[in-house]
Amino acid sequence: MSARWELVVAELVAERGEALVRYATLLTGDEEEARDMVQDALAATFGRLRNGFAVEQAEAYVRRAIANRFLDGARRRQRWRRISPLVVDRERLDSGSTLTGERLDMAARLQRLTPRERACIVLRYDEDRTVDQVAAELGISAGAVKRYLSDALAKLRGMLERERERGERLDGRPRDGREEVR
């Protein structure tokens, strides 16, 4: 007979797996890295917690583990960048779809925020969490969340204004006639 926690894992992955990957993708900016992060978070969560919680509780634990892994990784990468002489941008291919282009533009904008700002923006606006919920999930005060959100939104507004002034997309390519500049 299968253990209770194995049933919870199977149900969580079946029902909420793609939502967890989308959440991690918004944080990392890379779907492959996001899938790895979700896998690691599942292993870490169910390696410690075995029984006694439902799928909803398990999802909350996994989301917290994803956010913590993202922030820990961002700190490690930040330390590495200080000593690394080279920074390489990943090459992105254009699918030709305006909607995909807009999503990639927003994902690129999110990558330009600090890790805490990005985590706060994703949790608040993509995951539709309250400020208090974001604070609890990240283990910081509600005031700090508000400050990170304010700073991030100001940065995003500035990025959009600069793009409009230049009349180009975030990747530096001119917008074609089909894409509306708002």
C-alpha cells in the first residue's frame, strides 16, 4: 500500500504542477530552470514532511520552498558576479507572435529587478496574494514588501517609458506596425 504522502505528492503534481512551474518560471525567467526548481522543492518538502497535510497545505510548503530556493540562488549568483569577469546573456529566439513577444518582454523586464523585488511582484500580482501573505511567504515585514513593490513598480514604469520613447522592444529591436505601443 502506498504511503499517504505519496498520494498527496501525486495529487499535487497532477492538479497544481503546471501552476507551480509557471510561478517558478516568473521568478527565474527560464522554464527549464523553473522545472528543476519545482522538482527540488517537491523533494525538499516531502523529504521532511511526510504525513498529516492536505494538497493545499503541501502546495503552500512547495511554493515557499520555491521562493526560498530562488532567493538563495540569486544571492549565490550575485556573489559570483562580483568575482566573475564575464556575464553571458542567454540567446532568445523570437516566435513571431506578438503575445509571446510581450510575455518575453515582461519576463526580461522582471529579470532586471532585484530578486526580492521580483519575488514580491510575482507573488503580489501574478499569484494575487495580499501584502501580508507575501510578507509571510518571504519571511519579511509587510512594510518591506510594500517598499519592494513600490521600488519594483517604479523601475518597471521607467523601463516602459524608456521603451516608448525609443519606440522599440526591450530587446532593442524596432516594433513593427502590428504591435501597439501603449
